[in-house]
Amino acid sequence: MAKTIMIVDDSASLRQVVSIALKGAGFEVIEACDGQDALSKLNGQKIHLIISDVNMPNMDGISFVREAKKLPNYKFTPVIMLTTESQEAKKQAGQAAGAKAWVVKPFQPAQMLTAVSKLILP
């Protein structure tokens, strides 16, 4: 059974790049365009990992992670923040919200898959 990963980013092209890399590695992918859209798609199905941007309209990534972690089914779902932000304060806020890893854009798909493999056991 393939593991499912949710990608949350307001950039359609970035979602596509990440999605292609993940599908190529055998993962199922759910895409969302911002934090609100992502929350609406957290409907109880098993999601093994969430990859989220930080800066998005409607609901930013850190607020989204905070809200997702309140939901019983997603309390322990690991989160990778994928962002242009590299400031320590933002990283701390992400960690406080529940993010497990921080990948700075631009990134190499192999770098993303390495981070994913550390958080999802086969």
C-alpha cells in the first residue's frame, strides 16, 4: 500500500515538481493550494507526511500545522516545511507548531526525498 503525502503550497509549479518526485518514488500525493484548502482535505484519511510552504495566502503554513496538529488523526503526522524562509525565528515557530524538518527552496528533488525517507518508514 502506497504511503500518502500532502503537499501544501500556493505555487502550482512547485507542487508539480514535488509531486512528480514523490510519485516517482512510489508515493500517493494530495495537493492543496494553501492552509485552508489543506485543512478542508484532512478528512480522516491516513496521511503519512505533510510538506507545507510557510508563506501562503488565506492561511500560512505555520498556522496550518498548528491547526492540523489539533486534529486527533493528524496529531502525530510528521511535517516538513518547504520554504524560502531560513530565519531562525521562523524555524523556531515552525518547530513549536510541530514541524519536524525544514527544507529551504530552491531544493533538489533528491534532497526532498532524503528528508521524506527519514520521516516515513517503509
